[in-house]
Amino acid sequence: MSTPFESYRAEFPVLGEQLYLNHAGVAPTSLRAASAVKGWMDDLVHHGILHERGWESHSEHVRGLAARIIGASPEEVAFVRNTSHGLGLVAEGLDWKPGDEVAVATSLEYPSNVYPWLHLKERGVEVREIATPNGGVTPEAVAAVLTPRTKLVAVSSVQFATGHRTDLDALGLLCERAGVLLCVDGIQSVGCIPVDVKKSRIHFLSADSHKWMLGISGIGFLYVAKDVLPRVRPALVGWRSTTDAWNFNRSHFELRPDAAKFEEGSAAYPGIYAMGAALELLLEVGTDAIGARIGELVARLDSGLRDLGCEVGPAPEDRAGILTFLPPGASVRALSAHLSERKVAHSVRRGRIRLSPHFYNTPAEMDRLVELVRAYRPG
């Protein structure tokens, strides 16, 4: 990459106010994303619907960017409101039979990747629990719960609370050999580390843009592999779901053959424009470079916090962009309040402090966090 990471800091004015280490929660967006939304709003204010074809053309450009960042084709990508929306479309769209099974770690996963599967109980679908003794989902643990009735494995690419990174390549191979569908909640990886849905043999991936993608809430995308698209029935349909969508003078109900069949109505243009600008920024920097940079920053935090006697996780081989820790001899709640008072954006998840830097954070900021923890004295 020819441009230094630090040159992008000017895109994020929040850094002048806060030490921002909460990209696994809600990330700040960039000036260019805000400018993209404002540009669309100004167009609507001054010209009404005059340039609607341009909005549609730009939306297709953004669809292509979303496909590119995960290694898919645009025909396999649908815009959704959020990760839950995408996962729900998968859960409600498959042809379940009584006795079918879904394997998911309900005790560990974020609720977005639990409730859609539990909601299938009334259709006779059983949820089989994946064991997670080390805070993550492993291929071995998944293999232990697969049966001839297992239809789908649902997993997060990175666990929100523990930061444990799933070995999607190994899990995808396991699922392929077992004839099982693989559905991934990708919100904690897309924009943080390289993602390749084809290499990992993923059938479904849903993620919205307000975390590592550096977009805004209310917009995301769902990937559905081309070979399984015909197997997923849209839970909702509307004019945009059809092959002759813009012809309002007749009723011609023929569903689109691509993933856009899941988009039932008018497009969320402000969100799409924001996500497009965010994806352009990420692709400009490069997903490999971003993943490496975040890894270096997390490693620096790990080293500094361990030197203070903190219990730190996950292990280097199991992490992506999230680091959690327990301070020695201090209340997590009290230390969290101390950090918040000093304008450190972070989270507390399941009794541990969670840190999640992005590529434009600096090593000096990691050192500052460590020093704030070092200087803390319980009252």
C-alpha cells in the first residue's frame, strides 16, 4: 500500500475526541461516507426523482463492491437491513421438514444467530448445541453433533464476546463432505480480515455495515451461493423481487433468478450510498493490509496488558480483531467506567473488557490504553 495508514485518520474526526477501540460494537463512519449520503440527499432535495436511474446504477456498483470484498459475484448479493434480516431470510426461506436439524452454539453466539433458528421449532426443526469449551466453534465440535438429519450449521466468523475466530476453511470443507449447508454471521470479520466465501465453501453470509465495514446502521448485505439460490424462497416479496420490476402497468409474477429476489421494495439509498463509500475506502486500503495492521495493533495490546498481569484472550492463533481482558485486582465495571471517563470507546461483554481497534488506529494509541490500565487505582 502506497498511502500510510495514518493518512486516513483525517477521515474520522471522532479520533480527535476519543480513543476509539470499539469497532466490534458500533464504529464511527468516515467523512467520505457522510459526503456520499449528503450528495444523495442534496440530489433528492434539489431534483426530486429526476436522477433515479443514477441512484439505481450506483446501487448496482455498491452491490459489486460488496461482492468483491467477500469474493462473490454481484448476482449472489442482496441488500438487507442488518445481519438479523439476512439470517432470518435464510432461516425462513429454506424448505424445512419435521426432524431436520440445525447445529449452532446457542450459549455463545450473538442472539441474531440464535433466534432465527430457535424460531423454527414450531416447524419441527431441532437445534443441536455445539460445544464451546474454549470460547469458540471448532470443526471438531461441529463434527461431534452432525447427524444424518443435520441440514445446516450456523456460526459466526468471529465470536462477538470472546473474539474467537472460526476456521471457516476447515468448517466449510467439513460441511461440504457431510452435505450440510454453512451459514455465517460475518459481521465481525467483513472489513476486519480477508473473507473469501468461495474458498471457505460458505453457502450464506450476512453482515451489516456499522461495525468493521465503517458504514452506518440499517444497511448490509446477504450472500447466497449461486447453487443454493433456487432452494431459498423469499419470505417477503414485492415489485422489486420480480423480473419485470419496473413495469408497473401489468402483473407479471416471476421471481428474479438472482439474490435480488430478496429485495422486496424501494431501496434504502442513503444506507447504500454510505456503505458504498465505506467499502471503497476498505478496498482502497486493501483487506490483506487491513487484517495485518489490525493484527499488529491487537498483538501490541496483548503484550502490554499481559505485562500488567491481565488475563488476555483469545490466543493469537484464534483471534481476528477483538481482544478481551480481565484486569488483576480490579473490578471490570469500575475499570470500564474509568476508561469511559477518559473517552476510551470500548465494550464489556460477558464480564470482560473488549477492545477492537481498526487499521487507522496507531501503536501509540495502543500504548495509551495500556498506560490508562496501568495507572488505574481502585477507589
